Amino acid sequence: MGPVELLHMSVFSQTFSPCGRFLAAGNNYGEIAVFSLSAALSPDATGMSQKPILTFAAHEGPVFSLISTDTHLLSAGNGEISAWSWAELTKRSTKALWTRRPNYKTSLEIPEINAMIVNSKDNSLIVGGGDNNIHIMDMETGTFKSVLQGHKDYIHCLSFREREGELLSGGEDGAVRIWGELIAHQCLQKSLLVSVTYLGECTRPQFGKWIGCLTTDSDWMLCGGGPALSLWHLRSMSPTSVFSLAGCQREAVFYQDLILTVGEGPYVSHCVPGGTVKAQIPSSSPSLNTLTLNLNSNEHRVMTTAGSSDQIDVFTNFSYRAFSLSF
Amino acid sequence: MSTDPLKKRKTKVIRGDGGTPETKRIRGDADQDVRVYNEEVELEGRDTEQDYILYKSTCEAVAKLMAEIQDLKASGAKEGSMEVEERRRRGSVHFIALKKLNRMAHMRLKKARDQTHEAKQRVDVLHLQLQNLLYEVLHLQKEIGKCLEFRSQHEEIELVSVDEFFQEAPAEISRPHLTKEDPHQLTLARLDWELEQRKRLAEQYKSSLCTKEKILKGIEMKKEYLNSLQPGLQAIMQASLPVQEYLSMPFERVQKQAEVARHLPPPLYVLLVQASAYGQACGKRMCVCVYVYVSDTNLSVSISGDVDEAKALSRPPEDSQDDESDSDAEEEQQNTMPALFIWTLNVSLVHAVKRSPPSCDVDGSILHLFFYYLMNLNILTVKVKVSASADLSGAISAGELLNPESLLNCLYASDHGQETPNPANRYQFDKVGIVSFADYVAELGHPYVWVQSLGGLHFSSDSPQVEGPHSSLSASHMESTMKLLRGRLQARLALHKQFSSLEHSIVPVSNECQHLFPAKVVSRLAHWTMMSYEEFVELSFVQHVMKAGLVRNTDLFFMATVERGTARLQAAVVLNPRYPEITPLFSLSLLWKGERSGRTDDNLRAMESEVNVFRSELQGPRPGLQLLTNQMQRLCVCLDVYLETESQVCDGSEGPREFPREKMCLRTARGPNRLKPFKYNHPQGFFSHR
């Protein structure tokens, strides 16, 4: 990676290892880098500990999504999903355990995979991507059980309502679809279209209608992207507050009683569910794509953000940026 | 007392002198009773003790008498009374006795003294004899010592050892029966033998001296003979010159050049040797002509690797270069640096292009390199001049490209040629008060590190020691440096041509690279101008490149403006002097319904990435000289795609689109940041995502 390539690098996805000591990040060149968080956070950390312990080429296309199960790291590349063992990765062995492809209809251009979620109830992997469909794969057998169709344009983000067992998906067409129970039974029971464009407060036509980020904690849903980031009450299907943030948001999470969100603009926004933006913490990249919290580990409870640069910012105290890891 | 006071009136007393009582006859007094009276004799008979007692008693008596007289006189006796007179008489008698005693004492004393004196004399005589004898003894001892120490000359002669002597000497000299017992005889025999041998050797010496003289004389004669041949040879050489010219084997010139070259300082000599060797080796593709100028004599000799090419392509450069070196020589006299003696060596790279690929347009251009050796500073510097075969006055923005000051900048990475590479020069500069060498670079040439390497001078940065010039260092660098120089000249001339085309708003795309772009490109290049480093730094959208450390003040900066309709895209280009090894870097800023840059808009960033990162696609056929123009063309194509796929309208209304969709795209957005399809797929002609 020469300096020019580093200049044009974007990091799209990150995830923490199940033990919470390692961070994996994927970039637009198809590489995955594994960082040792415990080394970077230790008191005698040097410049070298902010570099990855392992960098390898995982896919041909950009790695848009990474998730961690109890033992595996799953990465999504150009239309394929690869699994890597965390234990092997920490020993610097880069052999994929398996690589699977959902069944795509189009053959001219390979659709990307933008979002992946693991449904722990029936041990299945749900992926959504460029072919406008949601594919569900059984983790044990590795076969793709079902396809959920309905979106008119490609899918940006997925979220899972634990309590009800429902899946939410947001796409480029501006719709948030809720896929109901019995999705495990391979048939679509209920899909509720939440069409955000009708609701004037959120819409921002100059940005478009695409839904970039989606997250839920069973009663509430956050969605944003082209429209402004807004908090919805799911039972009544109505927005309760709209956050006035300048750019388009790409990722949002609930944390304790705060909402943390990143998107265009070099900052992390802390918002209160009431609708006010409490703080905007500056970060090193001009715009941010991904934000993750290390909830697996108690002593390394950090937040990391990354976006359109080769730097991954680490926030030990969520109010300021402590240091940056770099590819 | 033997003397009787009564006797003194009548008898004549004859006193004897000397030690022995003698009898003296008195004349005419035969009847008298001559009493011989010798007091000395008498002296021996008397006893000193008794005399002393007598003296004491006499003194007492006198004292007593005086006292009596005193008493009498005191008691009133008159003058001349009998008692007084008697006592006076008795006193006188005592007085006489005292006188005698006194005389005795004196005589005794004298006698004793005489005796002592005599004894002393005897002792002195003996003492003297002793001294004499001792002295003589000492003298004799010294003489004996001298005799014993005497080294006769014969002992200084190195003689052969005894065994050898007995072995070698003939019997009549060695006489073993005699010499074995008697060391004296042995030594004599050995000396004899020595003498004989030396005589014999002296004879031999004389005879060999004679032969040596004879031989020397013979040599002299032969030398003279050879010298007499020299003029004849010269005449033959002169006569053969036309033959050499006819046959194109310029031995004469080579020899002359070699002679002049012998006087060159070592680094220039190494450079000359390596350059001419390389010139001969590289043959048709590149021609190296080497001229040597000595500052004061203007002697110019040339050798060339390929005479046909040099003659066919190079105009006679002697005149212009004569002036060059003349003016250089004059300049040197006026400078304020401590006396630098300058040697000039000129190496010309002629681009002989017969078989090179047809896209390489440089044909017959000459790159002149003038190498100078600064003796006091012990560094080599270089000045450059380009004489191109084509007309170079077309492009305004290309003014910097062939600027002789910066043409050879950064031939190797970070070799700026502004500071002297010899650390020892720092001390010399401090003495004279010169702060930096950069001020004198214009006069004296650039001291690039590769120039030092070509001359075999190696300066390590740790120690100020400078080793002598190594020709192995020069040889290993010569080929790579010549290749780099050729590449640099080629690249700059190509860029020159491209710039003149760019300034006329035409992006020249060669036939081999047409497949990279679609047939119809609507965006067009409106302006192409040059910028200075200060202007570049002021731009707001290039700060990320500066922060990444990819920009230096030795780079060249340009501003390209691409327009389509109301949209205006500004691209700031950083061109490294080592183009095309280093890809030019583009930074974009779009003015269309507001200002966006690569920092704020992910799609513009993707366009930058498309143009900057994919060098392997864009560089075209082998020398890679199409890189910049291909990048420009790709930029125009990407702007087309960007504008045509832009769907957002600012005011919310769906009015007529300014840029109708003409490019074929499967999807207009992909991925979390919804990038546009910038990648062109060739035969099918559609755009896709990377």
C-alpha cells in the first residue's frame, strides 16, 4: 500500500472479536486488518501498536460488512460471504473457512452485500445487498433457505427486533420494510411499508430518499440517510423526534440513554432521544461510515469510528478521540 | 757551677762554634794557658732539672736580697753602705748566674732546634725519594696499562673463522702444526691468508668495472640510434592521417584525447573513461560524444561511440560549446568563492532514434551535460543544455519543463542538487563566510549525488573522510544514470508536446489508449495553466495531499479546468520531477450548484481515486509517457458520468435535467456511500463500479 493508495482508502466496516481484544476492519480495496486493541490500549503502547497485527486481502471488491459470531468473523465482499476463525486470525493464519454465494439472478454485474445480521434464535445469517433482495442462510448447513423480495432498489441496512423476532430493512428506494414473524418458515407474513417520504419533517429532497442507517431496540427505531435522522415509535408507526444534523447519517446506535450517530461530516454526534443534538465530537476522517461499540469486553469498552480515510478513531471516553489506529 | 766568677778576669775565653768542640790556636799566645772553653760541650753535661732549680733559687736569692736592700733603705741606711753594697754585689753575682742560665737555655733551645731541623731534613729527603718512586711506579703502571690496551690494527680486520680458515687456506699459509699451538702464529697466518684473498678480489673488481664501462657505452650508442628514428615515425604518422580519415579509424584522435585526458583530475578522468566505454557499448540506441575542454587552452578532442549517428544527427557543436566553456572560464575568474580551479568535461547524449517504438516522438534531440570539477571543494557539478530537434516554443505552461536549472532535479529520489554533498565543505564555507552553496549553484552547476557517483567520488554522510575516486562506483552507476537521463529527456520532451496540445484544449490520446475511454466525451478541458508552489499551497482542496507529505517544492504544479454546461471542475495537479515513474496527483473541486471537493463529496473522492490510483491501466505502452494525458481524459469521462447520474435537484422540483443520461450504466448507486459507476468496460461500453 503506497502513500497514494492510503490517501484514497475508505474503511467501510468494523467489528470486535468475541473476547473484545481485537478489532477487525474492512476497506474499499478488499482488505481486512486485524488490530490488537489490548496492545493499543495498554500503558506502554508505541506507534507500532497502532498498526494492524495482520492485514490480508479477503475479497476482490470492497468489504462493506463485517460481523462477529462467537467464534467466527464473517465478511462480505463482492457478492460472497467468507468466514474466518478468530482463533486462526490471532495466530496470523489467513485461510478462509468457507465462502458462500447467495443465488443471484443477474450475471452482468455482481451485486455487493451491504448488511449482514445473525439471527441467533434459529442460527441463521441474514444478508441484504445490491440485488434488492434479502437472503437468509442457515449457518449450520450453509444453504440459503429463503429470499425476501420486496424492495425496489438495493438494500442499505438491516436491523433485528429481538423481542418480536422481526427484521427491519432499509433501502435505496426510501422504504423501511418490517418482515414479521415466521420468517423462519420461509414465507413472508407481514411486511409493513414505512414510507418516509410522506412525512414532511424528515424529508430532505436535496439529499434524496434513501435510508442509510437503521437501528432498533424493539420499541423504538432510528432511521436516517437522505431524510433526516428520526426516532420512530414502532407500535404507533410515527416519528417522535427528528434530529437536525447537517449531513446524511450512515450509522446510528442506541447506547444507554444516548443516540450515537455518524455520517457525512467529520464528527460523531451525541443526541438525546428528545431530539436535541447534545454534542458533536470531532474525528480525523472527513466523513464517517461506521461506528461500533465494544460491548464484549469490560476493560476495553471503547467506541471506534472509521470512514473516508485510512484512520480508525478510538474513543475510550466517548467524549473525545483518544488516538487513531491506521491501516 | 764550674765557672768561677774569679776566673773571668784573666783568662781569655775561647768559645767554640758549631757542634763539635774545636780547638782554635791563638796566634802569638803560646805561653798563655789557653783554656779551651766550649760551652756547648758543657751544655751536654748539665741537667736541665738542676738548672731549673738553680734558676729558681737564684731568683729567690735575688728577690731576697732586693727585699733586704729595701728593708735597709727603708730603715734609713745611707747610700753606699756596706750591707747595701754587699747585697748589691751578691745580687750582681746572682744576676750573672741568671744570665748564664739564660744563655744555657738559649743554647739548649738552639741545639734542640738544630737537631730537629736536621732530622726533618733527613725525613724530607726520604720523603722526596718516596714520592719519586711512587711517581715512577705510577708511571710505569700507566705504561703497562697502555701496553696492555694496545689494539693493533690487525684486530679490526674481519677474519674468517678459525675453522673456515683451516679448511680453506692452503697448507703453506696455515701451517697447522705451528699455528694450532701458538695463537700468535695462528693470527699471523690468518692475516696472511686474508691479505691474499683481498688482493685476489680487488683484481676481480677491477676487471668487472671495465666490462661495465664497455656495456654502458654500448647502450648509449643504441639509444642514440633509436632517437634518430623518431622524426621518421612522425613523418609516417602525418602521412597516415588521411588514410585514417578514409577508413574511419581515428587512432590519432583517440591518442590525442588520451593524452589530454591524462591531465584531467581523477574524478573527471574516471567519468571520461566510463562515459566513453558506455558510449561504445550502447551503440545504435544512444550516442555518447565526449569532449574535453581545458579552461585555458581550448583544446577540444572528441571521441564518439557511433560516428555515423553523431555526424548525421548532431550539428557541429564545437562552436557553441567553445563559447560555453570560454564564458564559463571567464565567470570563474570573477567569483568570490575561494580560488576554485575548474575543469570542464562535456558529455552529450544524442537521441538516435531509428528502431524505437513509433510513439516515442523525440528524434535526434541532444542533451548536453557539462561536468565541472571544483578542485578546492573536491566535488563534481553539472550544467545541462538541451538542443531539441523539434520546435519547442509552442507551450507556455511548458516553460519549466526544460528549464536547465531544474531539468535534472530529483533524477534519483530527493537528489535536489542544491547543497554540496561533501561534508568537509562545510568547514571551508565557514571559514570564508558562505552560508549555503545554493546561491552559487547557478554559476557553478548542480552538485547532484549521481554526478559524484559517476566520477567515482563517494561521500558517506557519517564521516568527513573522502576516499579517492573509485571507478567501480562509477561503472555501476553509469548505466542506470544514463538510462534515467535518457528517460528524463524523453519524458520532458513528450510532456512538452502534450502541454502544447493541452493548452489548445485538446487532450491528446494516442491510438493504443483509445480503448480506455468511450467514444464520446462531452466534458472538455477549458484551461491548462501552470502554478507556483505558493499558489498551490493556498488552495483549500489540496490540504489532504500536503498533510500526507506527498508534495515538495521541487514538484511542478498545474491547474486544469474541465467544463461541461454550468459545471466547472478544477483539478490541481502535482507533477513530480520523476514523472512518469511517479504518478501525477490530482485533487478535485467541483463548482456546480454549490462547491464540493473530494473531502465533502464521496463521489469526487472516488473520481480522484479513479485517476490517481490506477496507474497500471493508464500509463499506456512501455515508456509510460501517456500517463498524464490519459489521466486527463479519464477525468473528463468521470465528470460526464458524475453529471449525468446526478439525480438530486436542489429545489425539490423535478425539472428538465441539465445533463441527459447518455452513458450506459447498470446501476447509478452502489454501496453504503452510493458511489457512481466510474469504471469503463471496454468492448461492451458500459460503466460499472469497482
